Amino acid sequence: MRAGTKPTASRNLRSLDKQQIQRLAAAIATIVTFDVAMGLTYPLLTFLLKAQDYGEAVIGLNAAMTPIGLILVSYFIPPLVSLMGSKTLVRIAAVLMCVTLLGFKAFPSIEAWFVLRFLLGVAGGILFGLSETWVVQAADGPARARIMALYAAILSAGFAIGPFMLPFTGYEGWMPFVIASSLGILTLIPIIFVQTEDRTVDEDKAMTMLDFMPLAPMLVTAVFVFSFMDSGVLALFPIFGTESGLSKDVTSYALGVLIIGNAVLQFFVGWLADRMPKYFVIAGCCLTTVIMCAILPMVMGNLLMWPVLVILGTAGFSIYTVSLAIFGERFRGSALIAGASAFAAMWGLGGIISPPAVGFAMEAYGPNAMPAVMGIAYALLAVFIVMRIAQGRR
């Protein structure tokens, strides 16, 4: 390589040491458990509840139980890590998630599903928060955003497993729940080998997620908006797709394509974020998302639907990827656990608000209300970021 040239992405990624690779592997294994559970339960339970003639509003309220559990557990993640260590906590959460997944089939009533979805959120909040702590610890150096992009690509692929799996496993029976639960158990293996940094200096131990939030308002807002889209789409895209004229199988594939597009294009977004001001990249992703949300209803059912879904999913998801990269640049020590807990809480808050809000909007204005509400949320985030950047420059 000539003097003065920048190291390539692959060279930067190969420079990771053994401990960083272990943390990245543990983070990926942990998030896959969370991914598969979320990616499976949102569309599958929506289809099953819709078949029982429940309306969009009730389906949205039921889906909101998962983020309620996620928010409540997020506040307790830092003290639980101090008490038992992150590896033990992740093992407990993974087992709880696997048992909960089987519970959906064992107790097929909406009353039980409200409780089970809450428990799913408790387990998911732990896995989500700690996987982010590990990946941020691993992503140190000039390729930070690209490492975040790799993590986000795997995150997207994990979410897509559920929708892609459903046409093959069927929408009835034990098969989808057993497969998802089994994958969760297998992902525990890499966690055995990771070395974690759970102990921090005394003055850092007092930081909670509530202390963290005022330090990074744009980051937590971006995560909230990402979650608003993520949860709303996972919970109600099956209805949007079928009421737009797609079959159940094509709707599942369409949801999978929307999610899996990130695995292909996310690294390109990370490359941009390593070379441009990261908040500018977030704003650009917001504007792209708004445009795709406006186009989507017009292309449902024809070939243009597929590239629009890929671009929409990539742009909408990328604000989370870039937010993680900024987070890793700015914070160290116990602030990482507090910040990751705050991100998990924002994911939960978006998940609480989005499915019921979008469900009520779809009941009132029809299926196209779903992309319209998503576009409005991203437009507001773009305005907020531009205003904050302008204030900072002044």
C-alpha cells in the first residue's frame, strides 16, 4: 500500500485482535436469538390473530407488550450486570426467550399471549442491550462504522429468518416455534468464549440510562424513530401486504426482502459514515425513507415493489447503524452499558407506541396509512437533526 493512502475496509477489519473478535462473535450470537424471536413472532402472531378475527388495533396492542417488557427491564440491566455479570445474564435471558417461544403454541389464547409477549420483551431487552455493549467494545478504530454495519447486516438477516421461514414451516403447528427456540439455544455456544468488561470504576457505576439520555438526545431520538418503523412494520406489514392484494406467502417474502436488504447494502452505508459527517448520513437516510414510503403504495404488487422495499429497509434501518457508530465514538466505560440500556428502552418505547398507533390509523384510513405514518416520523427526525446541527454551528 502506498504511503498516504487510507487502509481498506478489509484491512481494518482484519486488524481486530482476538478479544475484539470474541466480543463481536458473542454480540452476533446474542442478537441472533433476539432477532429470530422478534422476526418470527411479529408476523406469525399477526397472521394467527387476524385469522381469529381480531382487529388491527387489538393486534397492535398485543404486539406492544413486547416493548413494554423491554423498557421495564432496560432500567435494571446495569445493576443486574454488576450483580451477576453479563455472560450469566445473557444465558438466563436466552433460555427465558426459548421457553417463551414454545409457550405461544402451548397456550394459544390472546390472554396468555399478552403475558408471553411481555416476557419475550424482558428476555429480548437483556439480549439487545448487552449485545450492543459487546459490539461497541469490539468496534474500536478507523473502521468503526463498517463494523457497526456488519453487525447491523447480521441483525437484519436474523430478523428476516422469521418471515422467510414461515412459507416453509407453515402458519400452524409447532414447527416455527421449535426451530426458533432451537436456534436460540445454539447461539449460546460462542458466548462461552467471550471475555467481558463488566466492572467499571466506582464513579462510573452510578450512571443509569436516565443519566445517559440528556447526553445524547439526537441518538436516542434516532433509535426511537427506527424502532417506531421497525415495530410497526413487523407487526402490521402482514395486514398491509394482504390488504394490498398480496397472498400470505408473498407478503412474508416481501417483509423478508424489506429486512434482508440491509444485509446487502448496510456495509455501503457504514463506508459512507466512516468518510462523511455521520449526522448528515442519518439525515440523508431519513429523506430517502420518506420518499420510499410515499412510493410504496403505488408499486405494491408489481416488480418495482422489490427494489423499493430493499431501499426502504436499508435507509430506514441505517439510522440505527450510524447511531451506534456515533455512540461508540463518544462513550466509554459504564456509559456503554447505560447507553445500550437507553437504546433498548427507546426501541421498547417506539414498539409500544407504533403498533397501536399504526393499527388505529389503518383502521381509520386504510392500509396505506402504515407507510404514511412511517414517512411522517422520519420527516420529523430529519427536521430535528437539521435544527440541532444548525444550533451547534451557531
